[in-house]
Amino acid sequence: MRTITNLLSLGGRVWVYLSSTALAKTFLKNAEDEGFTFGDGIKPTERRTSDIFALNPELTIHYVGYMGHLAFQSPDHVIGEPLTRVDYEKYLAGRDDYVF
């Protein structure tokens, strides 16, 4: 089974793309079931959805904001750790082409 936690092994910064509100709700529920929280300890399902979330090694997630959305579109221009972008729909479907 593919888990969100397994995505952390991809290395660098891992950001997850969610193509719909329904998929975002699934992601937040799955993240919560795996023990992820937001940095302030709030459960994922208690927060609003978004189309992109960042995963952190300490099993937290966070919104990426406006600048994060720009970085998501141009990952080659991001300074620091590499940015790994994951299409969560493809990942859940078991496809091998889930990394942008």
C-alpha cells in the first residue's frame, strides 16, 4: 500500500499536488490516519483543503502559500533542497509516473 509517509523517502522537499477538493479531503484524512498533523498540532481534517501541501520529516504538513505555488510551477529555480512534486491521484492509483 502506498502511504504518505513513504513519500518522505523521495528526498528533498516533498510537495503533494491535489487536483480536486475531494482528493484533497482524502489526502487530509490519509495524512491524519498516518499520524501527520500541522506544525501547531492541529489534525489535518480540521483545516481547510488546498491544492498543494508540503510534507515534513517530523510528520507534519503545511500550506505552501502564494510563493510556494510559484515555486511549484518552476522547481528548477528553487534554492536549497530539491523540490519533489507528487501527483497524489497518480500515486494512489499505483502509477509509476506520479512524480512531476
